[in-house]
Amino acid sequence: MNALLQPGVRRREVWAWAMYDFANSGYTTVVITAVFSAYFVSVVAGNAPWATFAWTLALSASYALVIFTAPLVGAYADAHACKKKLLWLTTLGCVGFTALLVFAAPGALGLAIIALVLSNFFFGTGENLIAAFLPELARPRALGRVSGWGWALGYVGGLLSLGTSLAYINWAQAQGQGTVDFVPVSMLITAALFLLVSLPTLLLLRERAVPQTERTVRSAWAQVRRTLSHLERLPDLKRFLICTVLYQAGIQAVITLAAIYASQAFHFNTRQTILLVLVVNITAAIGAFFFGHVQDRIGHVRAIAFTLIGWIGVVVLAWAAPDERMFWVAANLAGLCMGASQSAGRAMVGLLAPPAQRAEFFGLWGLAVKLASIIGPLTYGVSSWLTQGNHRQALLITGSYFVAGLWALRGVQATRGYRAARRFTRATN
């Protein structure tokens, strides 16, 4: 394994890095995907016609905040070599505002939206920061495998949070409690697990970056503007970022609206939805772990293309599913594709990013993902609203982003992009 890691990197540090994926996946699994999303629509917003649109609009606001701040945070982290300090801040922020969701009672729409927006903002910023550590830990030829280990462990973490929440919900229902009682408490459980499991990362992961004192807070946006202008010298990275916006729009719609789609199109209750997401997390972990090895073997571009073809199949199956059985098949295929595509995209950016500005370019990648997180779910929300709640048609419309992403991937060459990133570093230094 040492041959896969950068000089001086120990195995326990890679484990500590991967544990952050384990920790933060509970937030997306329980809050965004499985539990709170459907609760927000049906209980907090009272199943109003605009409820799904309100959910996607709130998430879009949080992603817009990440888009605005991600390049600035990345440039600041590069200037002061403080990714780990910022990771502490974002972790505590996400944990605190997730815990605040315990007060999201029926009708408490304002409180729920504020806590959701801020918790998701801190989550997204922390996700960018932890990704920027990847090229410091793994050699270029092993980026796919190490990234895959993190994503696979992340899905196991999602299983832990979701399984713990399910155990509590089963107990609460046996005590005669209703949805308004056990869903808020599951938010506290999720926040506590996030904080506890992230401690290995926050305590053991080393900051290897060297401060670049010439970069100040005032010059951060100027540096970002220069970086964006220099993307013309990194054509493969530029094209891949465009591709990322497109296919991630579809993925983020699936992540954000899976529970809502299951409850509205197939009338799943909370327990059925949690069981569905539990099973999907298992297939996603398998996809992330094994596909990382496949990616390093067959190449990054080809690997991502395979996952996008799989995503197109997922959308068609879920749209055409006459009953729950075909929907379960589509959901598990989505899990395999999700684990593979998320891991592959992060590894691809690690390969194409100039070494001296990794945090900043991962910030741009985060910008692309968060822009997709606005476009995809909002497209679904608007489509469901305009079609008077036709969630199947909304899914089909949103799924077109996978086709567009596959088209944009044409022409991206990983080897050429890797060389261009090294030339970029030498020229700017």
C-alpha cells in the first residue's frame, strides 16, 4: 500500500482522511436524502403544492452561498495552509445547525429553512476542504483507489447514521410516538454521530501545504479571477468542470429528492424510505470501493463515461417502473452508479489540478458541484410544480442532464490534462 501513497504518508492518516467521508455522509443520508426531506414536504410545509419547490429552493440558496465562497475559502486555505483549521470550523457549523433542526415542528418553516441552509452550507464547504487533502496523500496513479476508499467508507457511515435513526424510530413508534416526535430527534442523533466520528480526521490528519504568504485575503478573489482566466491553458480541466456541472445536476437531484420521489410516486412511508436508502448505501459503497480500482485500470474518462450510461439507465427504469419492484432495481443501480461516479469525479480533479493550487482548484470543483446542486434539484422542483405534481415527468426532464454530461465528456484527455497542470504550475511559479 505504501507504493500508492505520497512519501511520508502513513496508512493511519489515509484512514483518518477517509473517516471524514464516513462522518459527513450521515448528514446527506439522513437530512438531505432519507428522512428530513420527506418530513419537510409532508409535515413542516404541510404537503402544500409548492412544498417540493420550497425544499429545492432552500437547498439552492445554501449551494449558492457555497458557490460564492468556495473559491475564496480555497485561495485563503492555500495562502495560509489552514485547510485543517477551516475543516474544524465547518464541521462544528454543520453539526450545530443540524442539531437545530430538532425544533423544526409543523409550520416552523422559517426555522427549518434557516437551519437547513446553514447546515448544508457548512457541509458543502467542508466537503471541498477534505477533498483538497487527497493529492497530498495519494500518488497520481492511485487517486482513484484512495478516493474510492473514502467514498466507500462514507456510504458505510451513512448506513451507521441511518441504521441508528431507524432503530430509534422503530423504538419510538413502539412507544406510540408519531413522525413529529421521532424525526426531530433523529436530527440530534445525526449531529452527534457526525461530531464523534469526525474526531479521527480532525486529530490525526496533517496539514502538509506550505503557506503562500504572497496571497492575502484581499487578493484572494483577484487570484481566483486569474485562475479562471488561466483555465484556457487547462482545456481538459475546463471541459471536465463543465461536464461536472451537467452530470452532477442529475446526481444531486437524485440525492436531494429520492425520498420525496419514493413517497409521492410509490407512497413509501418513513420506514420504507429508510430501508430503501439503507440498501442503496450498501450498493453505493460497493460501487465506490471496487470502481476505484477499475478507474485506475481503464482510465478516468472511460470510467466516468460508463457511470453516466448507467445513470441514464437508472432514470429510464425509475420513470417507467409500474410498481415498487422495478423501482427497487433502479434504486440499487443508482447506488452503484452514485458511488462510482462521485469517487471518479473527485479523483479526476485531483489528477488535473495544478499541485501548487490544489485547494483553489478543488474549490472550483466544489463550485461546479454546488452549481449543479442548484440546477438539478431546482429543475426537478419547478418541473413537478408546473406538471401539477407529476414526479415521473419531473425525473425524466432532470435525467436529461446525464445525456448532456456524457456529451460534454467527449474530448477530455486525462494524460494531456495532467501534463498541462504541471506546465501551468511551472509557468505560474
